[in-house]
Amino acid sequence: MSTLATILSPDFLLRDALVGSVLVGFICPLVGVYFILRRMIFLGVALPQVSAAGIAFTFMVYRLFVGPHPEAAVGERMLGLIGSGVFTIAATLSLALMERSGRERIEARIGATYALAAAVTILFLAKDPHGDAEIVGLLKGDILATTSASLSTMTAVFGAVLIALIVFQRQLLLVSFDRDLAIVFGRHVMLWDIVLYLLIGAVISLGVMSAGPLATFGFLVIPPLTMRLVSARMISFVLGSALLGGVTAFGGFYCAYRYDLPLAPAEVALASALLLAVGTFTGVRRALERWQAA
Amino acid sequence: MGEHLIALRDVSLGYRGVPVLTGVSFAIERGDFVALVGPNGAGKTTLLRGMLGLVPTLAGRIEWGFDRLASPPGYVPQRDSLDPIFPLTAYEVVLMGTYASLPPLRPIGARRRHLAADCLERVGLAALARRPYWELSGGQKQRVLIARALAAEPHMLFLDEPTAGVDREAEAAIIALIAEQNQQHGMTVALVSHHLGRIQSAVRSVITVDEGRVEKLVAAGLAPDAGDELAPWRRGVQRA
């Protein structure tokens, strides 16, 4: 109980990290629901890795052509964010444009994208003349290094994404659920796809920079998967996923702080435990219903 | 001659530049009930989707008798084309039909919500409004999709095999519902079917699609003893 009181105290040393972690946990599932609904879960694995490749690339280029970057400077995160954003959005748009063409399935392209991104991340790091623990820390997403400045950036970007998701919700649902009907209604489906992918790109870029690929992927996919088991309506599915992500992020932070665990694995493990529990519960309930009906 | 709601002029339709149907010319008049019949793979669905702009027009032109962007047609797809992963109630699916004339950023509003509820009532499913769409029977799902098409307040309904995969009782109910829209509300209907079968008594015109040829065989008043050329479709013969 004292740990909880410490964490909730306004003077808590890691307050910005806690708020940042909960923000990532809340916002990632809001775009992650579209990965589930569009059956593109693998994209949730590949894009954070692409984002990491963008960070490594930007730092490598900067250090090769400009020189060592002052460690822990505010601009360092901005540099990483630019690289992460450009790579993620470019990859997302490329995959979106190729989605409706070619002979191979979209999963094959996403798989190839993941493999390529993982490989070049390591190569970029190897070629970085000052590649060290600091850049590795950025790639892993060191949420504990969150400052009030980076928290402001997160709040602004995630707030803008949240507003866009609310305002465009009807169109995004229509083009995702029944693309043909959207075309019959005269909607520019490719334009709405691009809007969605830009929002996804923005969330993943900032999520990876702040919390790392593991936590970002975990929050993109696991809370929506959990809520899909118990939701009969879109509103409960979307809002429930976001709330579950936020609560899981807080719980994971508590466990990590209380038991001295790495944060991202603690968050993902907690989210997965909830998924397992809800999956088991709904499975048993359905089996009982079938048994009673028989 | 009545007012044309849609007219195809020497149209070719196909995929990736390869035509499936060529030289297609016919018109559908206001108040008509047209059945598009033909064997499997003949191109019935391609023709229907081509009229809706879902399959590219490779040549010729399609003329609409109304502003189809301001007032889009109602569309009932094959129900298996929708993904059950979406957690939607029957009402939420129908509400989607009201998006037809709704600008992207405008709220749905009370009128459209009432319209969606009314359309569900028109298809006899008001009591199931809050039920998850995917828990409904095949026939009920099809009626929900018809309600969604009606919620677009269209001039014309396009239906792609609305009775496929449903039992005979549900099939009869769906056909009665579509016929009611045509006969009592004056809705123009174009419907894809493998054969005339039970829809024969409801339709006013038949368009056959077979081996790349499209013909409008009966212009109006489809009597049971109409031309011999309709015999295969009436019997439901499925030519390979």
C-alpha cells in the first residue's frame, strides 16, 4: 500500500515516467483496435521495429556527418522522433498502397518489412561511430527518462490523435467494415486509409521513442484482443481497450517499481495475464452455455 | 418509355484491364424490379458491381438518372463478405446506411437515428436492434443488410444474391420484403440470383448473363408463360 501511495504522490520522482507510460498504454489500443478489426496484427510487430530502424538511421547519419550529439539533450529525442516518424509513416503508406496490388499476401510483405527493419537497425547501430548504450537505450524506449518536455510532446501528439480518431471514427469504421459500401457512398477509401495510417504512424513513432517497441506492440494489440472477447458493441470495444491499456500500464508500472522489474516486460506480462484470464473465463462461460443448451 | 434510373451504353467491365463482359447495353426504369440471372461464374455479380462502380468500366459509359453522389444507391452485398470480427449490433449496422448522405464531420443526429430504427422495424427486426449482428441467423442478417440499404434513403436498391445460403422460409420472407419495397414504396430494384425460382412472381424484368452475353429478355410483365428463353432460369438450371 505504501508503494501505491508513493507512486501516487505528487512529489514522486518518476511521476513524468508514470504519466507517460499510462498515456502510451491508453492511446496505443485506440489505434490498435484497427489492427485487430482489419486483421493486420503483424503490422503491430513490424511498425515498431521500423520505427526503431528510423531512430538508429537518424543517429547514425547525424553522427557520421555532423558529429557526436550531446548526450541526453532535449534535441536528441526530437532527432529520434523525426527518424522514427519518417520511417514509420513511409513504411505504413507503402504497405497501404501495396495492400491492394501484387500477388503475394499482405502478411508476406509485413513479415519481410519486419525482417528488413530488424536487420538494418543492427547494421545502422554497427556503423554508428558513437553507437553505445545511450542509443540502445533510446531504441529500447527508456520511459524512465521521460522529462516534462517530452511529456508535453506526448500529450500534444496523443491528444491530436485522440481528437482525430473521435472526429473521423465513423469514416474509419465504414471503410474498415465495408469498403464496397464506402465506395458506393462516394467515399475516397484510399484517402481514409492514409488518414488512419498516418495516425497509426504518429502513435507508433512516439510510442517507440517513449516506451520502446515491446511495450508499444503489447499495448497496440493485447488490450484490444482482450476486449474483443467481451465486447458486443464498438463503443465498449474501443473505450474498453483504451481504459484497459491505461490501467495495465499503471499496474505494470506499479509491479516494476515494487518488485524492481524492467518496465516494458512487466506491462506486457500483466496485459497478457489479463488476456489469458478473460480468455479462460469467456471460454468456460461459453462451454457452460452450450452444455446447458444441449 | 419510362424514366431511366440507370442506363449502360456499350459498357465493358473487367479486372486489371481484362474484360469479363463486353458490349453491355440496357436500361433500368424507375419502379422496375430486375433480376440478373445466369449460371455460376457468368458475370452477374461483376455486372452488378460494375453498375455500382466497384468494378472498373473499361469502355462505354454508365448514365444515372439521378445524382448518385448526393443520393447513393442502396447496396446489399453478399452477407459473407462482411467480417464477423467487428463487434456491431444490428442497429449499428443499419445506422451505417445513414452515412450515405452525411458529410464526414457532421454528427449523426436524432433524425438519422430514428431513420435507422424505422428501417429495422420495416424489415421486422426492431426487437433485435441491440443483438450482436453476428449472432443473428442468416435470414435475419440479410434483412438487417436490407434495412441498412433502405437507411440510405436510396432511389434504387442493388442486391447481390440476397437469398443465398438461407432456408426456404427465410428466402420467402426476404423476397416478400423486397417485393414490398418495390410494389408498395415504388423502390427500383436490381437483384442478382442464380435462377428465377421464387422471385419469378415479384420481378418485372429479367437480364440474363451467360457466356459473356448480357440480354434484357423481358421488358415488363413477366408472366409465368413468358418466352421460352427464360425456361432454363425459371427451372433453376445451372449450366456449367
